[in-house]
Amino acid sequence: MKYVDEFRDGALARKVAAAIAAEARPSRRYNLMEFCGGHTHAISRYGLADLLPPGIRMIHGPGCPVCVLPIGRIDNAIALAARPGLILCTYADTMRVPASKGLSLLKAKARGADIRMVYSSADAVRIAQEHPDREVVFFAIGFETTTPPTAVAILRAQELSLANFSVFCNHVLTPAAIGNILESKEVRELGTLPLDGFIGPAHVSTVIGSQPYEYFAEEYQRPVVIAGFEPLDVMQAILMLVRQLNDGRAEVENEFTRAVTRDGNAKAKALVAEVFELRRSFEWRGLGEVPYSALKVKAAYAAFDAEARYAITYRSVPDNKACECGAILRGVKEPSDCRVFGTVCTPENPIGSCMVSSEGACAAHYTYGRWKDAAVIAAATA
Amino acid sequence: MNSGRDHYVRPVDFKHGHVDMTHGGGGRAMAQLIDELFLREFDNEWLRQGNDQAAFDVGAGRMVMATDSHVVSPLFFPGGDIGCLSVHGTINDVAMSGAAPLYLAAGFVLEEGFPLADLKRIVASMAAASRAARVPVIAGDTKVVERGKGDGVFITTTGVGIVPPGIHIAGDRAQPGDRILVSGTIGDHGVAIMSLRENLTFETTITSDTAALHGLVAAMIAAAPGIHCLRDPTRGGLATTLNELARQSGCGMVITEQRIPVQPQVNAACEFLGLDPLYVANEGKLVAICAAEDADRLLAAMRAHPLGRNAATIGEVIIDPHHFVQMDTSFGGRRIVDWLTGEQLPRIC
Amino acid sequence: MCLAIPARVVALPALDVARIDLGGVQKEISLALVEDVRIGDYVIVHVGYALTKLDPEEAERTLAMMGEAGLLGGDDGGAAAAGTAATPAPAAEGAE
């Protein structure tokens, strides 16, 4: 696969790893947050931690739209699906997230709710066309990468004069989340979360461009390197961050130049601005209320807004008391710090969202880190 | 009025007819369906006797029995259908013990309303698979459930075989130092099925690899009678099978990603959907674990067989109290290949 | 997040629709979010939509930069990131 395989090349990886090892100063630590869940997944899937020197610590950030979706919003989606005759279309990622009363979309489906997994928002529109007698709701989640496809779906539904299609909008914004972390007391005041730099999201940045991160680099004096999705991209971005930190620079650099420009995708941004507007505040699982961090459907398109159409009321549901997803999403705690990690809370029986999504910090650690923990214990007791 | 022996019985309408409750009722309609479809397609000396059971002599040796229920959806897919899948699946389960499969039994649960044309197509496919494998279906049963209570058709097949003397193949026999082999490319069946799932349509020339593996197994045993383990990685894929064997045998494994054969299109389809080929189902492949000194001979025997052309040695068994299956990634790092969690679903994130 | 893959455009069967090919697997996707896409271009595909075109020259440049990673760098960090020629890396400071 062109433009994929080349960026997974083991020989190049060794070169970049050697450069990182040579340039990372043994006298300091480099605490780098990879914001995006896809990067978390790449790091575990390719065993990147093996290739980094011990002074580099990767902190998993909250860039996993499934992980930050509050329980209350899943409850809303389940309630929608329970309405007689309604078809709820969703990306498969949300199906197993545990919600209230021991339910999930998957369990609701087993109980008879008409919930259909779709690959694209266009599929949801098609289903609405094919079933004019049924109400169809598209459960929209995701960061800025996934928002333009939802905008296109709404505009298409309008073009087709569909009277039975609407969107339950849960789109969230990356810069707001980054700001929230940098403003958190652990980072700002307490210094309990040492955070030196960010690996910026790959595909979000193809849409929003590299420009929005310039504020963070400047205001908080932390370097940001936007990285592509492949393991070599991540390694190269780590090298670029190490260099910036060694030089005392705090700039926005772009490793993913083959797909990201400073301005991003103007057409996509315009379509999003046409259909959506900012919510004053939105609850993020683990981060609490974050101002201007999420989108809702504009009044002009209210006919396609499920929240208006079905008078959905949101009820905040607190996480299980033992669940540390909140702290983990903010990078303040590690999965192994959570009392229920690996015992009660496992991928088969997830208590919190960090364990449900394959790129959540806990799922990643369970799959990858658990082995390393065991190896360390085995070596110590040998 | 003619009450004689030659009154006309209308044949079953396989073109336009549908299963109805009388087909499972035990009466004339059921007898007719059995006669005109099952007996006609499977046709062998046991079924011709018309008893409720089939009698056969057993030679000396240990008998092996296996059973499988098949609920695959869609029923027809590139490379096969639920019919041949059910024949191959049970033949393979029996064969993984080293036994030569001898006979099959097949039970059908049909949903009221199921098109008889499809049923005929499925049964014909089963019969063809059974004949090609030389393992006859000698007993069977049919039931019908009301509309809405079944997914078209469920098939259960049971098979028996005899293990040749001196052969002892089981999931707990892997030992540290053993080599791990796989008989060919992984992920084909799962991707072929996935390509037909609603809302996931993508175009690919990948076909299911469904196949009866007992001939391959026989060739493997002839070359290396001391094989320790054999298993076919069906649901849950190669990763699940390796984890099962590791746990049963009480050891760990290390495999090398680069050595695992995967078709480029299977890789690409998995990229699209965010799936890992290691967890995607196979229906015509097997995993073998043998002592290091047998590995080369075994590999050669597999590659010489049409169903093992792409066989490869992918790793080895090690001491590990945690029973982890570890993988050296093509990128250079190492990770574990864990048990599958639930059903592998496509993802956007 | 945001599983997206680069795929080659092999046909343009309708307005705003492209048929893409990744490793032999083909799919039709929407071009509603991009402009000026030609057959032979590579696009980044996410949930059935092309998000942007992939720039082949930048891809080559990035790979070249990675290939030189062992040679460049150290105090030359900035120049290395910009892909300019540089001196070999100084010896790594302080061993264990």
C-alpha cells in the first residue's frame, strides 16, 4: 500500500530511533503527550516504546472521541433507539461503551432496538431514503476530522428534502481539549503533570490546519509537532520534539506535510461553519464541563437536529467511583494507578471508556503494557 | 375413482416454493422433502436404508468425534456458502486430532418461509463438498421453526474419525523450543464475509478459503508423525488460536509479524475497517506446532500440498508463566497479541 | 482517532464521487470535501469521504528526512527539520 508501507519501514525506524537515542539528553526527561487516540494505538500496535530511550515518557491524551463521550449522551442515544420505529445509525466504535443501567448500544440492539452500524454518514442518509416511513437518527461523534462528513450528510438530506432524517450531534473540538489540559491545575499550578510537548493529531489537522496550535505553543511555551499516523511519523515527530526541547524552542512544526498545511481544508471548514455552531459548554467525560469545546446544529437546520426534534434532555451521569478514567484522560494518572484496572475493569467488562475503545489508554495498556509490567516483575523475581 | 398405487404426487417446487411448517411436521410433506432433496443429494448406502440411525463398523484405534453449529450470515459468500462451510468445518475439527474423518451427520433447523431454491443450493453444495472430501453424510434430521425464530437456516454437523495408532496430537502438547507453522494466508474468510455486510460494501477479489484439510493433515503426519498440536484458526483468528494453545500447553509464544502470510487485499481491507488480520476468521487454514527438528520437513510437506502452498514458519514456543503470545512487529518493536475482546468491530477512530 | 488511509483515485464515475483503490480493494467515496481531484491522485479517506489530497513530493521529502535522521541533528535541530543539508551528528554526550 503506497504511502502506508514506506512509513512503516523497519530499517528507517532504526535510523530514527538511533537519532532519538543520540539526541535525547540523559540528564533530563521528555514528557510528551500524544493527544490523539490513533497515535496511542500506533504506539502500542508497533511496540514503539521499545524503540525509545528511557528518558522519554509518552502520556496518553484525551483525543479519543469515544472515551470522552459522557455516559449521559450514550443514554440519550439508547433512549432514541428505543423509540418505536426509529432507526439509530452509528459508527461501530460506540456500540460497546457502557452506559447507565448496565446497558450499551450493543445490549440495546440485542433487546430489539433497531441500531445499525454504518461506515459513513452517507449510509445513514441512504437508509433514511430507503425507509421514508421510519425516523432515522445518525449518532454523530468525533473530532474535527469526522465533523465535515456529518455536515455533508445534513446538507444532502436537505437537498433531498428528507423529512425523516436527523443528527444527534456530539462533535467535539481539539484545541479546546488541549487548552483544558494545559489549564488544569495539575499542569498549571501543581506541576504534578510534567508536560513538555505535544504530538498533534494527524487527520484533525488536515481539516483545521497547523495554525490553531500556534496559540498553545506561544501562550504555554510548549512545542507542538503534528505527526502522521504511521509509526515512522510518530518516531520522527518525537525526534523533532526532542530537538525543540533541547534547543529551548516552542514552535508548531509539521511532520505530516504530505497531508497537512497551515490553513487546512477551507472547503471542509466552510461546510462545517454553514451547518454547526459552538455550544457554550459541553461535558467531556473525565474533563468535566469545557467551554466552547463542542458543536451543535444551527437553528437554520433545526429540522435535522435530533436534539430539537425529539426534545432530548441531557442528564449528567457520574462515572463509577472506582473509575479513574478522568484522571487518566488528563494524563494525571496511569492505568495501573486505577484500583479496578485489569481486575474488575477489563476489555471484556469495561467499567470506563478508557477501556472500551481500542485506543483508550487503559485498553492500550492492558493489551501492551500489562505484558511489560509482567516482564519487569518476572525479571525482578528471577 | 382410481384409488390405485399410481396416484400422482406433485414434486417439491424447488424453484418457487418456501419452507412451511408441514416440512417439519413428520408427515408426508416432510418425507417428500427429505426424499427429493436430502436423500437425492447425499445419496449413499446408509441413507438408502431409510433408518433413523446409520450403522457402521469401527476399526481398531481411538475414535474421535466433533460437532459444529453453523449460523453464518450471509448464507452465500464469495468462495462458498453455509453448506460447504458446515462440511469442511467439522471435517477439519476431526482432522485436527490427526484422525481420518469417516462419517458426518447433519441436522437442519429451517425457518418457515425460507426459499427452497436456496435450500437446494445449500444442500447441493454440502453434498458436493462431502463427495469431494470422501466423507459421506450418513444421518440427518430436519426441523422447521416459525418465521422470525431462525436466521433462514442453521446447520449442525457432527463427524467421527479414527486416530491412527501412535499419533497423539492435542492442544496441551506444545513445548518450549517447538516451532509454530501456519498453512497459508490468514484473514481471507473473514474479509470475504465482511465485504458483503450491509453498509460496509467494498469490492475485493478475496474469496473465502473454506476447505477440507484432512488430506493436508494426512500428508503432514506422514512427514512428521510427532506433530504436537494442530488447530484451525476459525472465529477469533490466528491470535485466538495461538492464545488457546499457549494457555492449554502452559507456555508462551513469540511470532514474527513479517513471516505471517497475508494477502495484500486482506491487509488493505483490514486497513479500511480498522481490523487486525490476526483476529479475522479463517476456514481453510491450520496452525501446527512441532519439535524444532521436524519443522523443515513438515514445512516442505505442507508446501507440497495444494492447500499448503503458502505455508510458513512464523515463530516458536517459549517458557512463559504468563502464557503471553508476543510478536516482533515488522517495524522493530515487540507487542503482545492478546485474546480477542468480544466481536471485532470496524472502527472510525 | 480518525482512522484514515491514503488511497489512489482510479475513476471518477459521478459528480463528487471517486472510486479509490487501496492495495487492490476498491470502494466508492465522496469528494464533497475536496476540489480538483484527478485520476491518479492520492487522497486521504475517512468514513467514506476524501479529506484532502496527499502531496507526493512532500511524502518523498519526509521519507528522505527520516532516512537522513541518523546523519543530521544534534545542535542542528532546526536546520534538520527544514530538510537542509547539515553536518554529521556530534558524538552522543555522556554515556551511562
